[in-house]
Amino acid sequence: MEFPDTRPRRLRQNASIRALVQENWLTPNDLLAPVFVMEGKGLKEEISSMPNYFRFSLDLAVKEVKELYSMGIKGVMLFVKVADELKDNAGTEAINPLGLMQTAITEIKNACPEMLIFSDVAMDPYSSLGHDGIVQDGKILNDDTCEILGEMAITHAEAGADFIAPSDMMDGRIGFIREVLDEEGYEDTGILAYSAKYASCFYGPFRDALDSAPVDVKNVPTDKKTYQMNPGNSRVALQEMELDISEGADIIMVKPALSYLDIISIAKQNFNTPIAAYQVSGEYSMIHAAAQKGWLDYDSTVLETTLSIKRAGADMIATYFAKDIIRMIG
Ligand code: PBG
């Protein structure tokens, strides 16, 4: 055998051959765009820790969603910023059929029926204590929280959501939500389950966006580690995904994405259910920060990180870069 027998560089010689042998590509069909909605009219507020990302009043959110659809985005993840005076420890506003989320779902669906709406189901934006569940004696109550999540899901389905997206990590909530949706006749409303959601520092900017961080008062946990998963573990991710699939999840999600590519990969190897990955707020903000400093090139960093999430096995990626990515690949 002559040296070198095999020359992998032959397939990297020029852009044409590189394109022909490229296994993974980003397309608009891979992307879900998060949309933050707030009260008011004609308002567009930049989120301080997320450069060039905005909270919109509903009238402008509707315009934004139409624009996203015209760019090729097929799904939006809806989140709402709730006024402080409406927050409590019981999810009262979360289950208000005329609340901002429910109104937003209906108006966006009416204005852009083809856009799929994935509505966030969790108590934290509505919680005076900043937790995804009811807090009692320093603990997050699991089963009582599931009752609220079930009611929330019904109001979202009623408003016209295509997929309910529970992001709370309570045990058993997927099965519970599936059951109540079916009971109410919403068997066609899907569930995208945040199945492998880690207790991550990368959610910081999102909590700024919605003012939803856990509050620092006595007898309230200052973090979400009793329900979100430990970053040191991977087998529990398999367990959580298995549970959610068996309870009726249509799509499972891994979150965050970049630090958890191994989890996306084992999800792909182990399950046939479509996999979503959430490139979260901190992943967005750190790339912006480095680019602002001139330390990283914005476009190539965005494309490389997002492509790596696809390569790891994600069928869809929720990302604040969605519009930018389409501009780059367009
Ligand atoms: C809350 C929720 C969070 C995110 C989505 N839903 C934050 C949290 O769990 O504290 C984070 C998304 C992001 O950081 O982009 N249920």
C-alpha cells in the first residue's frame, strides 16, 4: 500500500465537492422562533441582555409572526410578560381564558393561520415567586401544580394553540395534560414536552425578558434544581424522555442545546419521536457579546453552533437566531 492510500482532503478541495458531501444543512424548516408578547399597543422593547431581540405588544407581535411566516418559519414559541400585579402563587392569571397568552394565541392564529403556535405552559411568568410551580413551605408542589398546568393547557387549546409546550418539569404532567386535553375534545392538539430540561445558568437573559426569576425571599428556593435536571447527569435525561413519550408527548425537547449535544445525540439514538432542541437565551447572548467585542465573527459562530445542534440530531431548533439564520442561508 502506497502512502497515503486514502486522501479525505479530496472531498474538501473546493466548495462544490464540499457541498455535495455535506450531511447536514440548516433550512427554515428546522427553525422555531420564540416570540415575547407584552401588554400595550405599538410597543417594541429591546431586552436588555438580549441585543436585537424584542418584546412586542400584541399588535406588533402579530406583524412579527406574519413576517416570520413569510420568511419560511413554520412555528413560533409564545411567551408572555405578565404584569406584576397579576402575579400570585396560585397561577390565577395563567388559567385566565382572557389572559394575554390566550388572547395572543387567538389573535395570532386568526392573523396567520398557517403558523404553528407552540404555547408555553409553566407557571413562572405568572408566579409572584418566580417558580414553575406552587411554592409551599420551601417546596414546589408537584401534583397541585399539574392541576394548574392542565387547566392552562385547556385554555391554550381553546384559544387555538397547535401544540402545548410544558416547560415546567413537574413529574407526570405530560400524561395529565394529555388526559385533560382529550377529555375536553382537544385530541388534535399536540404536546411538545420540554423533557430533558436542565437547571442551567443559560436561562438568565430569558428571565430578564419576562422578569420571571425566582425571588430572593425566605422559604422560597432561589433556584430550580428540585425540578430541572442536574447538568452532571445524562441517564436521567433518557428516563425523562422515555416517561414523556410513554405519557403521550408528540415531540420531545432537550434544553439548553449547545452544552447538551450529547443528550440530543442519545435522544436520537434511542427514540423515534421527533426531537427539538432549544438554543436558549444565554446561548444567544454570549455569541452577541463576543461578536460585539470583535472576538468572534457573528454569522459564522451562529451558523456553526446551530448546525452542530442539527448534526447532533435535532429535528427542529428553537432559536432566537431564526431570522438571522434565514438571512445568512438565504
Ligand atoms: C420557564 C422557561 C424558561 C425558559 C423557557 N421556559 C426559563 C426557566 O426555566 O427558568 C428559558 C428559555 C431561554 O433561556 O431562552 N418555564
